[in-house]
Amino acid sequence: MLSHILYHRGEEVNVAVEEGHDLKKRPWYNNCVNKRYDMPARAEWGKAWLCDNYDYQRIMEFWHLDAGDTTHVMENLDLELKFQARTYCERPMANELTYVLKFGNLLGGQWKPDVLRQMILSDEMPKVVLSMLSAKAENSKHGKKSRDILATADTVREPLTEIDKNTGVIAADISGPVFHVPATVLTRRLMEVSAKLVPTGHTIATFRDVSSWSAEKPRAVMYAFSELLMEM
């Protein structure tokens, strides 16, 4: 990980090292900061690491500014079970836009984002974590292509979105396709690959599904990678 980020950012990266380990004399370090990707020998792994490079951005406070005509799920199980149909006429809270008109940026209808964040850090997250299978409000497909979505409660979705946005900054400094890479970064990488193929007469076709959630996505790998990024 360190070698990737040194390659992209050069010597401006803050690095902590073990006592007696002279990082700047290592060939792999000098190669990376001079835009020649290299890696340390396995015996040197763990002797240098990133330190204080990325500021954590608290963006949950502004989630309501991105509200859309999409499904909204409350954390309150009793409230969810009272309604037979999640229609806008019966339930303004079932839609993100109408929910925001009433509650603003409150999550679960009661928690301010900074309060919920502190609850999560204190291991006091709401115990009822809802996930609702519902018709996609903005779905423009029909017939066999029509699909439902699994929408989770806002007390889960918004904290995860905040983590995604923060880890995306780090993922953009890592070479190759990885989870959380921003769409603009991935597009640029694919264009660079395509440009290199022009002299050969070959072309490539790519599908960039960075907004959706695949049922086949390896959850264990994704969670492990997210945990690694958050530790940075």
C-alpha cells in the first residue's frame, strides 16, 4: 500500500518508520518517488507505514442535500410493520425527498448525524438494523428487466456512504482497479489503457458498474479492504 501511494504522491507523503530503518536509502523508495513503481523486499514489510496523510471528512451532516426520489427506510421496526404498502400517499417517510421535507438531516427520524457517528464509535449503534426489499421508485425498466432493490435503514446507509467517500480518496492513490475508486478515476484509467492500444489496432470494451451493488460481490474481501483503508 505504501509503495502505491509513494508512487502517486511522491515525497510529500508522511511516513513513520521503525527505529534505525533509513527509508530514504532504500532503492524501492527512491524508485517510487521518481515514478518508477517498485516494492520493498518481504523482509522490509511493516517497517514503514503511512501516518497522518488523510483527513476524515464528516459528510453525514449534509446527506439530505443529495436526497432523491428513491426508497427511504426507517430504523423503527414497529413503524415499518404498520404499513401494508409503501406508497407515497400513505407514507411520506417511504420516500427520501418527502422524508427530508419533514425531518431534514435527522437519521431514523431522531438522531443528528454527529450523534449517530458518536454512537457508532461508542458501539452503541441502534440495535434494529432494517433492510427492506422494495420496488425501485426511479426504475424505468419493465417486464423481466424490472427489479426490486434491497434498501437499508438510513442509520446504516449514511454512515456507510460517509466511509465510502473517505476511503475513495485513498483508493484513488492505489494503482489498479480496487473497491471505492471514484468513477472519474476509474474512467481515466480505462481511457489510458484504451489509448495505449491505439497503435496496435486493437480496441477494448468495458462496462463500468460503479453505482450498483452486485449480489455476487465478495463481501468478505470488500469489508477487509474497507477496514484496511479506514485504519489509514
